Amino acid sequence: MPEINAFVFDLDGTLVQTERLKARSYAKAAVELCPEDVTEEEVLEAYKDVVGESRQTVATTLMERFDLEAASAERMTAVGVDAPWQAFVQVRLGYYEDLVQDPAVLRENRWPHTLALLERARENQCAVALATTSRRKQACHVLEVLGHDDTFDVVATADDVARTKPHPEIYRMCAVELGVAPNRMLAIEDSPTGTEAALAAGLYCIAFGTPFTEERLRAESPLDDRWIVSDPEQLIAAVDARLGREATGATSAS
């Protein structure tokens, strides 16, 4: 394996448990639209099947599964959009923004193990990038609350690419912006779509299986099971193994 010179981190579900917050916001929006027919628990469970997908895919899938299209269409004029799925998203964003605007909520939902890996990579002078399907405004807000608004050499968001994960465009962009060959980069992901994007771009990859993503990761991800971590305490060891050396608690590129 070539020497790794750069790490690329996903955001939602990887550095912070925003996927859990997103799931809650979709669940609350669905119940608001169809309170007699949908429960939050049902939507939370269904969200596991679409975690990491684009906003349109998530909204469309949940609308179809819970028959929300008619109720969403009724909101189109009020929220100024052209499609039912966009109206569903707008309802959902109201709940999500309330959650993420609270710094305490974000801090309570951070993943210490991946943030520790980020800090170690930085300490060992590796380049670091963020590759997220979130919009830039949301991503920058989360990073600022976490105290990492100036940590990354490159921040690539859904606003910067034409095609989001699982398309490899965002990872290819990171490679170009960092000036590092893809086969000298290691992606840290948490979803099947993210791992697919990273591998398609030519990066190495390690995935952390969260409660929302582990089942799909093992069933659908092209990543070998050896590089899917279930126990957060094992992330550093998995990275060291991926880099071909004994786990030492460090993540230097050399």
C-alpha cells in the first residue's frame, strides 16, 4: 500500500451524529404531514435504508413508503417550491435547523473517536479534507460548533459538485484541491454510498458502522468487511491495520 498523505472525512454520521438528528427531523415532518397514519418510530427505522443518499432520494423514498405525496403537495405553494419532495424537505428542515442550531445538541452528538483520528492526522502533518453531502452553510455551522472550522485544508460540500455520493466527483475534487493522488488518500466514511464514492475515486477507505448504517454497510458496501468498524474504540487500530503497521495510537503517514 502506498504511503498515505491525506485523510478525507465524511461529516454526517462520521464526525457527528447528525444522521440521527436528520432522521428525527424527517420523522417529525412525516408525522406533521400525516399524523393519523405515520409514527416517528416507523420513519426512523425506514431512514436506515436511505442514510447517506441525496436529499431528493431520501425525501422521495420516504414519501413513497408512507404515502406522503398528497400532503406534501398541499404545502408546495406555502413554502415556495415546485415539487412535493421539496415541500417535504422544507417541512423537515424546520425541525432539523432547530436541532442543529443548538450547540449543546451538536456537541452531545459528536463522535469522539473520529474527531480524535482527525486531530491525530493533523498532528502528524497529514493533509485533511471534508467530503459531505450536506450544504456548505450547514456543514460550516457544524464545524464551527465542534471547533473545527479551520481544521480542514479542503471542505467539499453538496454545493461544490454536480453529482453527490455515491458518485466519486466529490472525492476526486478533494484529491485535486489537495494535490494528492487518490491512492495516497484514506477516506473515513459511515455509509454504503460514501464508501462506494471513495473507492470509485481510487481512495482507500475505512467505515465506521453506526446504529443507522452498520447493517446496510455490511450488506451493500463494496468495502471489505475487514475495514468496517463496529466498535468505535477499534477505529485507530483499524486505520493502523489499513496502513499496514501495528496499532500504536498514532496515525502518522510515515
